[in-house]
Amino acid sequence: MVFRLFCLVLLGLSSGAVYGEEAFGAPGVPPLHGPSQKSFVGSAVEGASSLSFTGYRGILSEVYFPAPDRLASIDLQWLVADRAGRFIDEEKQQSYRVTRPDPRSLRWQVSTWSTAHGWRIDKSVFAVPDQHAVIQRNTIISTDGRPLREFSPYLLYKPFLGDNPADNSARTVMSPAGRTVLLASGQGASSVLAISQPWAKRDGVPLLSNGFVGRSDGWTLLFGGQRRLGLFDSASHGNVAQTGLLDTSTLNADRIHVDVVLAFGRTDREALAAADSVLASSLSESQARHDAGWQNYLAGLSLPGGMVDERYLLAAMTLKTLQDKTSGAMVAGLGTPWGATQGMGNRGGYHLVWPRDLFKYAGALLSAGDSRSAARVVRYLFGTLQQQELCGDSEYLAAECAKGFSRPGRFPQNAWIDGTPYWNGTQLDEQAMPLILAWRAGASVWQPLWPRIRQTADYVLATGPRTGQERWEENGGYSPASMAAGIAGLVCAADMALLSGDSERAGRYLAAADLWQANVEAWTATRTGRYGAGQYYLRLNPSAAGDDGVTPRLGPDQPQWLDIRNGGGTRDARSVVDGGFLELVRYGVKAADDPLIVASLAVVDSVIGQRIGNESRVTGWFRYPFDGYGEKNDGRDFDGEGVGRVWPILTAERGIAEIARSGNGRDGEPYRRALAAMATAEGFIPEQVWSSTVQLTDGWRVVTPAGSVAGTPTASIAPLGWAMGEYMTLLASMTAGRVVDMPAVVCLRYGHCPVAPEPGDRAVTLTFVAETRPGERLYLAGNHARLGRWNPALGVPLQARGKGRWQARLWLPAGKTFDYRVYRKPLRGAMVQEVGAVRRVQSGVPVSVAREEKVVW
């Protein structure tokens, strides 16, 4: 491009000049992510588009391309100036409103305005189904009677392309269709900004500029007191931004309509062709196809009866937007917590794959009837994310491993969509949850994957029940939440093994699951705690494993120090409680009315509970006392230390547990209301909300900063996919009157199914008095599949009820007679069968059959 001299000077100001086609100030200030509290998210559910977009305070914010884990831009917004030289940007200085004209589509209607400066911008924002492009259809309006020629609307755009956004290049080019556009490129991705109306010109040259952020970009120059835009043809190899001025110089009307397309491609040519194609097409037809795609998707779901609301529909579409069209993977969120102050030291943010989050929303979509998305997730988990190599001594001693520490069958803590680990911790629940999801997805999905699935089950068997990190990803030890997933995962794996003809493997999985289930209290619940009556589940017993690799070296009543991350200090493990034990209820491992569960609920309510909104009961919870993952008490963003706030996912989990306790969906209503109160104005459920100012145990003070309102979202991230998924599961469970994602095979085994697993089943309660030695367990095996078909290794474990009493609560088909025996499993050695004749029970009427008999060995 020929060397040129350009300078834009607002009318009424003296002339000036900026020389040079290459912008000055390379490489600009270090790049930052965009704000993480979104006002809209979207994508095209059908078609070839592989783009996802977000909005913040009414502007188009982060866009992801070519997959949901790859940021491609930070923001696109209008900057409006007038003859008086007043500059107002949309993001920071305006009022805004965001709605969805169609609750069954992710097309957004946005308005931003400045009453003081007399303008409003109305936008319709949606993704083009057949192109990698997002459309913003704008009407710019003068609201104070002045003609629009009195205003100068600039477009400001910040690319964030490739693996290194500090090495982007930007330039002004002519598209193949003859449009003057702004092109940016990074490693493996390009973007094009184009508009349907003419750019303003001086001496016949469009007034467009490329600059380095914080040095020569349009916002910096115009807000830096110069009141002029330096016009640079290019800005190469740095943190770049682009600016253009819409031509309103001859407009006597009070409004103008302009379509803005932001198009992407893997090459410059692809992005340019996409922009030209979109602007040459009917955008009304593109909008109709976008809406129809989402309407068709929702029409294919099994919505939860009268409980479905707009927030449920929004949650389902949000989760679907998190899914990569190519691989089926789903990222945790389209954003980076506290992104506006997060640089490239936090490259991954939440736009990474966590097996835990993936399990939660794939499960929510499966419960909603989207079995196809869930099946794709299972195939991705075991086909791409699961590791196959044996490399490294430990998670943090693996320098020789190209992709970090790995073990066959293992899942990394989190990863990019292509399976490359980002953080490489080992979390027991993230190993076990894929097993549960595979089982829920059905035999047509898991059977072809069984060789891979059993690898993961074998890994759980070999490494559990201790976890390298529990679900808050901060500490290792024996966690009730992690063990709950591990137990359920092994039971589901055993069922798949049996159906695959591998009864020996099934027996090993069940033996371990039963051992963990029988000891989860002894390993993770204190009897000498400082809260309540002293008996409750801990967040974590941080003990190392003993010599057998299974039993903790130290019990939960022995003094142990837990090093709390993020500035939480070092604390007695018995003083650190959370609601993770409710996962034992969620998966059917323990009954909701179990005395220790009930006692632990009272403790977490009193220690970390909060009332949200107008609820008379506790409906919000901190993760645990001393949590440092949140804004500082003075309101500054989390920077490695802070103070954790209330997490809405815990409200959903509590509502689901209440339904498990009662079997009555209405018991979830207070928690649904609380979740609605914690959502953003647009309906997104965030990661965290502000609490009231409160002092928790041991002087841990949580302060709500001035200007923040208890129960409203913090700046961590919104929406959080995990929270949106749990809202869906809560509503589905309220409609069903049961926990919809509780694996029946687990609650059947441990006698904790709150409702009949199959139509026609009847509850049978069998109680025995038997002498046993410490560590021994009792089993019941008989002549039905649910009784192990006489294989005691596959039989039903009896639950200890104290004073030599053992109990089994079974669900068996009504009107049939079943034969069975009781077996004793010593710590070592083979099962021992009871002496005497075969026992017999009839299931039918009455619904519950209760008997207590003595067992003789």
C-alpha cells in the first residue's frame, strides 16, 4: 500500500497530521481478556458456523473461533462523538438493555444509549448459520432532535487471534468484492470487520486506522486528549486494535441503519470471502435460519412439563453453545474469571474442557432429552480426552513427557479441546464421572467404547479412594464428594462389565465400591468436630494413604492441618466443612435421611449458609470457610488471593438433595426461586454472588464492598455452564419427583433409591442379626440379576445398622418369589456362606416386606 498521510480532525478543531502507514508504539501494552460477566452469548446451532460469541454491557465482547476454546476477539463497540468534541464509548459510559425477542432463540436485541449526549443504538445480534460470522444490525438514532450529521460514530474493534494475541497484525485492505475492510490475522486465524454503509472519507480515502493498544489505537488517541484519530494502514506483530468512522456527514435524518459483520477464517482469504458473502446475502433470511435452528433444537427436547421457564430454555441453549461442533467437547464457560484484569498468564480461563463440568452439562442435556449431544460427549471423552500413554513419575515430575504426566485410562484435570492438558492434576471424581455418563448414555454408546471405558475403571480401582485433588481442585486426600463419584463410577462400570461378559472385572469393581461405601464415614467424617454435636462430614481428610494404598494413614479425628489455597491459611481439617457430602445422596450411595447426612446439613447451614432474597431458610452457601477464590473484601479482582463468595451451584445441589429426601418435587421450589434471584438480568446463573457481610469461623471475614448488593453476581464469571446445567437438573427433578440423574444401579445396590427404579417394582426390606468381626461385611446373593444370580461377588451389600444388625432394602419385581442366602466377606479370603436352608422372600403385597432373622455361620 502506498505511503500515505492521513489525519482525522473533528469539525471545529484545527488541522493536524500523523505521518506513516505503520502505526507507532509496537507492540502495545500486554493483552488482557475481556470482562467475564456476560450480557449475552450465542452461536448458530445448525449450519457450518463454528463461531461462538458473547456480549458485555450491551457490546459484542469475546468471540471464539474456530472452536469454543479459542479466543478470536475481545470487543466490538461504538464510540460516539459530537461537534463539541465529547466522546462516549458504549462499554463503560452508557446505559444498556439486553433482551431476546424470541425466548427459543439466541438472537439478542440490544439497546445502548446516552441521554445526556442525545443518542441511542439499537442492535440485533446473531450468528450466521452458514458462515463463520456474527452480525450486528444497528440503528443509530439521535434522540435530542439534532440531525445525525452532528454525530461521529466510530467502530472500535479488538482482535485476539491465535495462540499469541500479543503477535497479531492488522491492516486496511480491499476485499475481493471491492469493499474497504479492516483485516487482522494471528497464528491460524483471521478476522474481517466490514459494514454495509460507506466509511467516512477524507480526500477520497476511507477513514480507517490500525494501531497498537494503549499507544496508537483509536480509543487511546481519541480519549487521550488529542481529539483526533491517527490513520495508519497497518500495525504489525503486536497487541492491535482497529477503528473506522461511519459516514454520517450528509445525514439530515435522525437515524441510520448499518449492518456490521465480524467474519473469521483460518486464513485471510477465508475471512474476506465470509465477510463479502454475508453482506451480499439476505440478512433477514440468515436471521430466520438462525432462529429456526434453535427452535428446532428445543422442539427436540423432552422439556420438564409445567416447570420449564425461559431460564431453562436459555440454560439448554447456553450449554449447547459451549459444545464444539467438530469434536463434541464442551468448555466450562465462554470467558475468563475476572478477565478484564487477567493477562496471558491465564491463557485458558474457563474456555477449557473439565471432565467434571463436561459430565454435569452433558448429563443435564441428556435428562432434557438431548441424547445426541451426550453421546458425542462420551465419544469425545474416551476417544480424545482420555490418555493412553504411560509417561512421567508424577503429575509434577514429567518434564520428559510431551503432553505432561499421563497414564492409560486417565483424564487430565483440564485440557484444550484437542486433548492437550492445561493443568494436569488427578481428580478422582473426574475419572469416575465419565463412567457414570457412559452408563447413562446407554449400551449403544458405551459398548463400542468398552475397551477404553474399562481402562478408566481400572485406573479408578488402582488409584482410589484417595484423590490427588478434590472437586475444588486445591487439596488432596479423602473427600466425601470424590468418593461418592468413585463409588458410583465403579458400580456403573461393573454393570457395563457384566453386560460385556466380564463378571470377574465386575466383581472387583463392586468389591472396591462396597469397601469405600462402607468406610466413607470412618474415613471422612469427624466425631470430635467443633461444630454442632461434633459429628459431621469434613470437606477433606488430607491424610496420605496407608500401607495398603486404600485406608488413610490418619483418621478424620486425628489432628491434621489443611493448607487452604488462595490465601485461606493453614487450618485444622475439622474446621473446614462444605456440602460435598451431598454427592453421596445425589448418586444413591447414601440415603438423604441418613443421620450423619442430616447432622452435616445442619452444620453447613450454620457455618457457611446464607439467606438469599426473601427466603426464610438458608438457600445459599459458601464453598467452605476460609475460601480465598473471589474478589478481595475491598472489591478488587481476585489476583491469586481474595475471599470466596456464595456459589449458586450449591443451591441447586441442595434442592436436588431435598427432592431425594422427600420424593416430592415441590421441595425444590425454594431453591429454584433462590437461583432465579441470583441470576443476571438476562437470566444467566453466575459462578458466584455477593453475600451479606459476615464473619465466619475463626475470624474469617467476608465483606460486601460498597455498591455491591447481596445475592447479585460478582465479576467472577456469568454464565457458568455448571450452574446453568444444575438449574436444568433441578427443574427436571422437580417435575419427576426424583433425582433424574441418580444412577439406578447405584441406589439399588445400596438400598437408597427414593422411588421405584422400574414400574411394578416393590420395596423389600430384609433385616438380619449376625455376628461379624471388625472389617467384615455381609452380602446377599440369590436367583435374580439384582441379587447377583447366586454369585456373592455380585450380590447386594448389607448396610450395618449397629448392635449386630444388618439391613438390605431391595427393589424387586412385584408378585414373584426370590431365593437367596447371606454371605460374610472377611478382610482377606473368600466369601463364607451362612449355614442353613435357602431363604425365600415374596415381593408384592404389602408393598414393603420387613423381617428380622438370625444368621448362623
